Amino acid sequence: MLNEKITLTVNEASEYTGIGRTNLRQLIAWGKISSMRIGRKILIRREVLDEFIRLNEGNNLMNKYEVIAV
């Protein structure tokens, strides 16, 4: 079922990418990963996550100046 969804919650995106939930939320707050909010729920398109991983391979995701925004 996870592979069929177009959007993922932060928990699902964490499982999908291997990036921790807290780090994903930080990347969203920095504007590095585009997302949408529905109430308190944050949704991220799976294709955005794929592109983010591709563009940032080898970058330090804890340094906001090294991270390429998607």
C-alpha cells in the first residue's frame, strides 16, 4: 500500500527515505522539501522525496546551506 500512495505523511516519508522524522520536519521548516498541510498533518509527494534524495546525495542534510531545495 505504501508504494501506491502519491503523498506520504512525515512518518511514512521517514520510513520510505530512511531520514528521521525530526530531520524531515526540519528540512520542511527550512523550505528544502516542499509539502502541504491539512490541519496538523503534513503531506509530502513521493516524487518530491525521490528528487530530493537524488539531488542531495553526498550532502550533509544537517547543514541547511549544503541542502538543495526541491
